[in-house]
Amino acid sequence: MDFNLSEEQLMLRDGVERYIRDDYGFEQRRHQATTGEGFNRDHWQTFAELGWLALTLPEDVGGLDCSFVEASVVLESFGRGMVLEPFISSVVLCSRIVDRSGSEYHRQDLLPALIEGRLLLALADSESGSRFTVGSIEQTLARRTADGYQLDGLKTLVFDAPSADKLLVTARLDDHSHPAVFVVDRTAPGVEVIEYALVDGTRAADVRFSQVNLPAAALLIDPSRSQPILEEASDRAALAVVAQSLGVMHGVMDMTAEYIKTRSQFGQPIGKFQALQHRMAEMFVEAQHTRSILYRGMAYLDKPAEERARAISAAKAATGKAGRFVCAQGVQLHGGIGMTEEYPVGHYFRFMTLLEKRFGDTDFHLARFAKGY
Amino acid sequence: MNFQFSPEDENFRQEVRQFFQESVSPEVAHFGYVGAHPPPRDVLRQWQKTLHARGWGAPHWPQEFGGTDWSPIRKHIFLEEMLNANGLDYGWQGTHMMAPVVIAFGNEWQQQTFLPPLLSGEVFWCQGFSEPNAGSDLASLKTRAELDENGTHYVVNGQKIWTSDATIADWGFFLVRTDSTVKPQRGISFLLIDMKSPGITVRPIISIDGGHGLTEVFLENVRVPKEQLVGEPGMGWTYAKYLLEKERTSSAFIYFNKRELEKAKVIARAELIDGVPLLETPVFARKVAEIEADILALEWSVLRILAKEELRDNLDAVVSTLKVRGSELQQRVTELQVDAMGPRALRFFSHDARQKDVSEEQGDLWPAHTLGRTNMYFFQRASTIYGGAREVQKNIIAKLAFGL
């Protein structure tokens, strides 16, 4: 066993950390979140140029063929920086689905463009009432037509849909119990995107499909193969969220430690009070063990589906609890300033609220983990 | 990064597992399962002889002293497999505390005199560190050792407390004050004392679990040959700290935590609610899952330290997180067993009653898995107190990780 990053991985980490520190300031982020698309296309282009969009994809589509470790290194820093750009949707989740779809046409059509920063994808799967189930097709139906398919239905909470060029849409086909996955232009006739902001400043949408005509080639994955592919990609995305959460926790701890050393009450820095010191220690304990369960999750990514799912669930559940604790204490130790919109720690709390829910919340993952008993 | 055990280590695991399957006797397994403090002396001796015969009496010692040259990961696998097989993980005071100090700082006579009988199971040791007024604040200990007028013997006076297993120990290693004129940490020495020496009185302390493992040791003009002082006078504090650094991950009690979790599942499968195994009910399954996820995280925290991850955080602060989380899990996982047992948890088994399996006599009413669980739950209240109380660990983390 070896838990040390390679030279290349260390360089990657340094590069991402420097970028977040120097070029991704909180004030800019705060402004960006409430402006335009809610993120900055210039940042995205830089990510592409630095190769961060290519990390885990294979070489034949222009990828760098790295392990998930590299992705986790980037994601941890992105968590600390509360990065708004749709890295998880496009790079972790959708690119994985496309890469494993078995459709060479779509792989070559979509992935090189994605890697170069020219294409954004979003997964349109969840539906009203589906909560965290992957592969939801109660309300979305695809019919075969003479030259392809016609799509009708309603998806909700489609993360990063407003900015996506194409949507990967799950739909029922031929009464199959698992979804077919289609590639649909966001701007195609009959696609209605009802945009809204999420608690971290990023955007999502409800997406209505009304008699959307699709060519035969729009079918990315047929129902007989889709479910394991969707679940595997979602598990990876859940682990990506664990890595982001770890970055959040370290961001909160550093900020809070700094604050309680300078904030003075009762004639001394409040960091001198043992009650606060112990709270910081408890936060540190949570962050340490979060890193460990993240590593364990990575160790199980390529194991058989059931083992993988349980390991991811253990990681996501433990992280959901740990992240909430750390962020809540971060606000508490700051006192009043922690409640304000102009100060970062409250934004961490909001971001962590999103992370706890994405790709399954703590309750969902504890239940999935316990299925193995 | 490489997150997998090597094939060689996996083979090693199979070898160790097979050894324990073949060599853990029913008697040993009984005490391994129940966790009575302490197990009978003859059972301990026999177990140590079994390990020694295989060359594994003290795997963590250097090979020249009868140990192995296993990597930290292999030692980890060994202990994990031993506990899984309900082998006895007992007598650490001798093999893991006294011996490493004697190996690192003792002279040849001390090494030849004290190590072989420990390895072969002939001699058991106890540890005399804590005192009534020196618990978490160990440096304030008061037990004095003064050279007599001939300069051949130390004369020891004082009192130790919470000394585990002094009733069955032949020898003890003690932290004693040999110089009261210097800074408290500087005047402490590491002294080996024959527990049969005149002037030693051992009084068992009955703990809330009904166990007899803890004791008080009174030392009144105990004469100790000065050859039994290890290393340099005044260096005892340094040696004690060396021990902590040798055993960075043991405070996680990861093998205990994993094994007790499996016991909790066994109980929760056997206990029924309206005909359904407790473990299959959502509420209880969730409780188990929450604890298991934390144990898995802790296990990987241990592996990260054993594999020598280059940490960005302060190492000692990280090690303290093992103690904080590990000790809390010791309590949570034994509480889980008690909760799984429900009202059955309420029968109190005395120390004597735990010496044998009662299930054969009492049939289904008191299945074997119930024996000793509540006692263990009571005993684990100590886990957040001993070895540096949880609150002291948090002080350490706040200071070393954040400079508070």
C-alpha cells in the first residue's frame, strides 16, 4: 500500500491549489454566482488548457488516462474554492456515461469536444418523487418513430442543464423496466428548460420534453445495458462529492482557526478558550477520517458492483455527517459574522448542504450500505 | 498511490489465518470472545507458548531478539487475523511496552534476562505509570526511588494505581522519580521491579464491569538492584514517549472495533422483533451502518499511518485523531451490542461467571453471544480515559494542528 502522490500528481495538486488561491478569489466567485450563467467560461477554458477536463478519459478521445486519484486531487481543491463550473456534471458524470456507453459514434462525437472545453453535458434523470434513485423513467417516455424516436416527459433538478449543450436523458422505451439514454440538444424544438438557482449559486432546471423528435443515432445506451453504467457513473460522482467535501472541510477549518486567533472577547483571543479548541479538534478528527474513507472508496471503484456501491455509500454517508458538522461548527465559531452573505463560511455551509444531498444523502447511503447485512 | 494489499501480503494473510484457525483452542476462544479481565494465567501462558512455538511470540520485535522483520502492514494483518479468530491479545504490557524500551535502551544483561521468559510465556508484566495524583498529568508522579547508602539498590516508596493485571504479574516496569531537583519530566526513570519484592502490596480494584484487572500497587521501602534501571537515570519520560511513537496506531483499537462490530451483527441477526431479525429492521440496520462506516474510515486512517503517508497535517495530531475516534467507537460498538440484546443485556455476569460458557447449561435462554457483552460495555467507559484522556487528545490536536 502506498498513500503518497506521485511527482506528477503532486505537481497537479500544486497547480490546482495555486489556481484556486490566486485566480479563484471568494469575491469574484460571489459575484460570478449571481451573474450570467452562474459560472465563468474563461475559467472553464483554462481548465481545458491545463488538461483538467481530460484527466480520467482514455487516450483515444484525447484524454490523459489517469486514475480517479488525479480527479480527486482536483476536486478537493475545487471544494475548497467552491468552484461553480460544472466539472462534476460534465467531466465526472456524463463523460463517464458516454465513455462506457459502447457507442463509438458518441464517444468520438462528444468526448474530444468536452475535453477541449467546447461542449458541456448534463444528466437529465431525476423526476418528481424519484429522490435519489438512479434511472428514473416514470414520467419520461420515448416512442419509436419511422426514423428515430419521439420523447415526452418531465425531468427535475437537472444540475447544470441551463448551460449544457447536450442533455443525456433517461426515458422509458418499449416498456423496458430500465431506461434508454438519449443524447438531446438542449435547444432542440420541444425542449423547455425552466432554470433556477441552487443553494450554492450553481444552476439547475426542470426540463420538459414535448414531442421532441430524435434521430435514431440519438440513442446512447439501450435499456438492456443502461442501469449498471448509470449506477457506476453515479457512484464515481458521489465519490467526487466526497473529495469536494474534504476540500470544504479544510477550507472551513483553516478559515475558522485563523478567525478565532484574531477575534478577541473577554480580553483575549477566543481561540484561547478550551471549548473552542476542542471544537476545532473535533472538526479535525472528522476531516482526517473523511480523507481515509475517500481513499477507501477509491480502492473499491473497480471492484464488483455490489462491493463498490457499499464502499461508496460508506464514504458518502460518513462524509455527509462529517461535512455538516464541520461547516455548522465553522459558522458557530465565527459567531454573527458567520451568518452574513458577505463572509465565506456561510457559503461553505450552503455548499455543503448541496454536497450532502448530491448523488444520495446520508440517509440514502446508510440504507444502501445496510442492504448488505 | 496504491490502495491494494500486495499479493504477497494477501498470501501472508491466508497463512496467518490458517494458523489461527488451527491453533486457537476453545478455551482461548472463550476468553478471546468474552474479554474477561484478566483471563486465567495458565490460559495466557499456554497461548503465548503456542505463538512462540510458531515463531510469532512477539512479531514486532527485531529478529535478533526473537521477533520478525515483518512490515507494519504485515503486523497489522497478523493482529487483525488473531482477533478475528478470538485469539488472546493480552500481555501487551510486557511484549509491547517493557520490551521495546529494553530493546532500544536496555543493556545486554537486561535484554538476556527479561526478554526470553516473556517470549516463552513464563513471565508476565504489569505497567506502573499512573498514580492517584498523576493521571493525565503523568509528569507530576511522586513515587520516589533513591539510591541506598551503598549505592547498590534503589529504595522505592509510593503508590501506583490503575495498574492492569498486577495480581497475575511477576514483574512490573515503573516510572519513578529519581531526581526531584530538576524539571518534573527530567527526574523520572524507568525501573524494572520484581513484584514479589518485600514491601509491595497489590490490591485489586473491582471495576464497574465486575472485573479484577485493575489494581493499586503500594511500594514501601522496596529494594531494587540498580542494575534494573533501564538506560540512563532521568530518561524515563523520554522512553515512555518513545513507546508512544512506536505504537502510533494501537490506540485506534481497530481490531477490537472490527471484531466487536461483527459480534454486534451476530447478536442482531439472532435477536428477533416480531419474528424479524433485528439487523433487518431499518432503524437498527441504520445504527449498525453508521458505526460500520466510521470503523471503516478509522481502519483506513490506521493503514495510512502504517504505510507512512506523507501527511500535510501534523503527524502527532493525526495520531491523536485515531485515539479520539477509536476510543469513541469502542464505546459505541459495545453499546450497539447491548442495544441489540435488548432486555437480555440486563443480566449481570460476575467475573467468575464469565470464566465458562453458560449456554450449554441454560440453552436458548442465554445464548453464548450474550456472555460478557454488557460487562464489556461497562469496561469500555475506560477507553476514553486511559492512554491520555480524550480531552487531553483534543488539547493536543488543537495545539499541533491549528496552533491554538
